[in-house]
Amino acid sequence: MKRIFVILFTLIALGAQAAPGITTVILVRHAEKATEPANNPPLTAEGQERAKELARILGNSGITAIFSTNLARTRQTAAPIAKALSIQPAVSAPAATYARDIANRIRSTHAGKTVLVVGHTNTTRDVIAALGVANPPTISEEEYDNLFIVTLAEGSEPRLLALKY
């Protein structure tokens, strides 16, 4: 299984380098969260391990920018990969225009690059839709292992690849 991820991400990274007009957007929901405090819970120990695994899996994928909401669980999920890549995540509140704003920033500032977006069940789906994917997948409250890759190429419809990690 690990070998499949290495091969997949190597191909994505090589494809992005060979075709500079392709933007690769990797999206994940935050890792497992604690139940307390109810309004802004941190990651559980299991969630912290998942965040480390995400960093291991994505470490060589060519990420040049990381976006996260301002809540503890998303910032903590992004932290290991941000530290490994020496990238300061762009953090913003999940407001009404969040998905559109993130999609616009990716298109305008990170075109031709690979970016990571760490969100929630709703914001992840909303960003996928804002990137132009019709019928984005629904993420249940019990799912923490989804990894979505949206590729954007001028003149083509956005493509979505849905994986588990």
C-alpha cells in the first residue's frame, strides 16, 4: 500500500514538473479530533499519528503552499507537513466565502504548483466544488482518511482522484 502512494505521488510530482500549466490541489479533512472542548477540540493521539503519516506520504509531492482553517484540529493536522517542508500555512476562518476565496487564491497565486488544503467535512467538499469539480464527494463525520487530489489544467475540466491514507 505504501509503495502505491509513493508511485502515485511521484507520478503526480513528475507530471506537474513536466507540464507547468497543471495545478495540483491535495485536500484532506483534519485528522481525528478530541470530543472536548466542543467548540475547538485538538487532535487525539490517533489524529496526531495520522498527521505525521500525512507528512510522510506527502513529503516529496512538491507542495509549495498549505492552506488551513484557523481551528486547532486543522492547524495541528497541517503542522507536521508544514514543519517538514518549512512552509508557513495560510490560515483563515471558515467563513461563508472561504471555499471561493481559497480556490481563487490557488488559481491566481499558485497556478502550476502543488498545494495542500486542510479543512473539514464541509469546507473540503466546498473547496473541491469551488475548484470546478461537479458533484464533489460527501465526507461523513466518521471519516478522517480521505485524500482528494484535484488537477486543474487550462482548457480541461478539473479532475478528481479520491484516495484513502
